[in-house]
Amino acid sequence: MRFSAAAAAVLAIPGVSANLHQLAVGAGKKFFGSATDNGELSDAAYLAILNDTKEFGQITPGNGQKWQFTEPSQGSFSYTAGDQIVNLAKANGQLVRCHTLVWHSQLPSWVSSGSWTKDQLTSIIQTHIANEVGHYKGQCYSWDVVNEAIDDSGVYRTSVFYNVLGTDFIPIAFKAAAAADPAAKLYYNDYNIEYSGAKHTRALEVVDIVQKAGARIDGVGLQAHFIVGSVASQSDLTNVLQSYIDAGVSEVSYTELDIRFSSLPASASGLQQQATDYSTVTKACLAVAECIGITIWDFTDKYSWIPSTFPGQGAALLYDENFSKKPAWTAVSSVLAAAATGVATATATTIATPSTTLATSVVPTSTKTTAAPATSTTASSSAAARWAQCGGKGWTGPTTCVSGSTCTYQNDYYSQCL
Ligand code: XIL
């Protein structure tokens, strides 16, 4: 039974709205979730929304489980920040996507600046993972085991891990995670792998490398840090999701979704475009049965990472800085409602919280796509433009940024043309 008209009717009742997670579950997904961070948890208005399990059935710690916080010096482990968020999720009955184990960024200098042999660095990775995954054993729905191993041009990113171990660091990390928590789903997670291009092709290779090494990889996480008006087509997004499933992982997920304005303030028409873009991404996930859920990278513009990382950009999330729902929220909820099959009747009171535990919802086979995997192997200029760095050309190194201009590298995510 389709639910769209009834859901639309409920959404139209003033003061009554179905919430994102319950609608996502009704549509056959495991969750709709949000990242959060420790500093925000003292904001009562913020916390009330985060704790609403009809709105968010899953939480990702935005920072607290990263290496710089969990093993700031060798052999000295601290889980205070991560525990605060995992415990909050546990109290609420929300799933946790644990994030992240091996990443070049937010890595303490004792790791990144060391001169390691292969054996030494292998042991450092194994010890870190055994300790952290062991600490959280049984509490993580999934782990982002390796994060962002590919750079924007589609080659493996230079890092202490790659420099010392080549791509071997990837299966080393997956094997260690599997040994420490056999029940957690193990993910490769990256950005700009959501649409066809060189980075997508390389991400498929990462899956292959892990599998060929005899290690377990369950999922690919697609961060989905997008720009308003520059989101790939729904069919490209869907084909790319499907391509990872075809490569042999059992699930995919949008793990850090936000869609930012590259200049501010946002206009009314811009907010409508953002709503369309969020709809496109939501529909792509709905079209692939193995896309188990969507996580936004925090839910309010008040606490988004975007303004501090991409100067002058922002307004990327579903709630504004005052916790009002934006047009994009309405769009996502409408798309989810239209796809919902799990709720038989729809009145203001019968859009129920899912009665089963979050981890056991069943994906209806009717939503499975048969789309062919994407075959493109080269990054197109439009793909680079989606990242919109250096005048839309993307960062590919100092000499190829934009012909005739100078590109100043600012951080991993943003480079500025002078
Ligand atoms: C970001 C956090 O949101 C910021 O607070 C922090 O300063 C930098 O990292 N990709 C990831 C996330 O995998 O861990 C990043 O989170 C955003 C990009």
C-alpha cells in the first residue's frame, strides 16, 4: 500500500509532521541519522531535537572517536568524548555509526611524523584498532574503518599510512577491525565518490583490494558533502550506489550529507534549489535497496562544520541556526513519506514509532534497483565543478588548479584561487 497521499495529508496538518527517521523506516531504510559533537550537547534546544528518536534513529560522533582524541600519545587511550555520544545514543536507543579509525587527518603527530618501518606502522594500526574497536565492541552498528584514502584527482592520498605501507594499510585496518568486533559492519568512507569519475573508480578498487586480501568489507560510506545546484543527477547517484553493491559490499549509506551554499546569504530560490538537491539524494538512496540510510553531518546550521572549513559558505543543513525546519527538511520528509510502505494508515496519531528494534527493519525487495553500474572512468569537468574549488575546477595540484591562476591550498577540503 502506498502512503504518499496520506502522508502528505499529515504533513499538511499545522503542527503535525511525521519525522525523518520514522518515515525512513517506513520506507524500508534502517535509519535517518545525524552527526553530533560534544560541545553542542549543553544546548537544550539542540539536544531536544537530537534526542527525538522519531527524527533521528542514528548518531555519528563528529569528532570524539578520531585518533587525535582516542590515542593522543602512543599507548595512551582516552574515550571520554566518544563515550559521551555513544552513551547518549544508547540511552535513546539510537544506532551509532562509529567514526573513524584510520584517517590521514586529525591524526596525532606521533603517528604522522614518525619514521616507521612497515612492521612498526602495521603494529601501530593494529594496536590502535584493537583497543578502540575493543572498547566500543557491541556498541557500534558500523565502523568507518578507513576514511578518505583517495585524493581529489583519484590517486591514493599521500599519508604516513600510504607512504609506508602502500595500499596494504587498508586491508590491515579491516582485518584488525573485524577481529576486534565481528558484529560491526565495516565501511570504507570517502567524499566525492558519490558520482561517476576517477575517485569513484578508485573507491571500487579499494573494495577490491580489501576483498582480494581476504578481509571483510561490508559497506561503502558516501560522505555526500555537496553544493547547492551542483548535485549529480539522480540516475548517476543511483548507478554509483549500485556499483558498490555490484562490487560485493552488502550495503551503502550516505554518511555525512550536507548541501552547502557556496556564497551567502541563501536566497528563497536558493533554498528551493537546496530542497530539490536534498530530494535528489534521498531518492537515490531510496532507489537502491542496499542503501540502508542517510546521515546528515549535524542537523542545524548552528553547528555545521562548513563555515569554519569553507570560508564564506554554509547554510548546508535541514534546520536553520534557530532550529526552524528549512524547505529542504520538508522536501526530504515528503520524499520519504511518498516512499513509505510500512505505515498502513495515516492520521496525526497513527504515524507510529517503529515497533521493532532499529537494526532489524527489513528492506522491501520492491525498491531494489536493477540499474547497471556506472562505467565512466575519468573525472569530468562537471564532476570537479561539484566540488567547486578553485573556480569550479577542483584541486588537482599546484600546477593544474586553474590555468592562469594560483591556487592556495588551505585545508583538505578547500582551496582558494588568487
Ligand atoms: C569534521 C568535523 O565535523 C569538524 O568538527 C572537524 O574540525 C573536522 O572534521 N569528513 C569526515 C569528517 O570524515 O570526520 C569530517 O568532520 C568532515 C569531512
